[in-house]
Amino acid sequence: MTGANIFAFDGFRPVIHESAFIHPNATVTGNVIIGRDVYVGPGAAIRG
């Protein structure tokens, strides 16, 4: 998950399981929960 774009928004910070993989070119923002063994690929934008 190193180098991934992970941002807090409106007081919420994403919760990401330690086994998940977030591609460095993906963005995860706000009230989001990424579960066990989840893969977030390049160019993905997840906002909550």
C-alpha cells in the first residue's frame, strides 16, 4: 500500500485492512472501508 493516495475528507479517514492492496495510482478518500484481501487497481477512485 506504500505510495497510495489515501486522504481524509469531512473528518473521515479510510480504514484499510492490512492485507488489502491499493495500487499507487489509485485514490481512496473519506468514509471508506477496504476489507481483507481487497485489490484496488490503477486509476481507481473510491470516495465515501
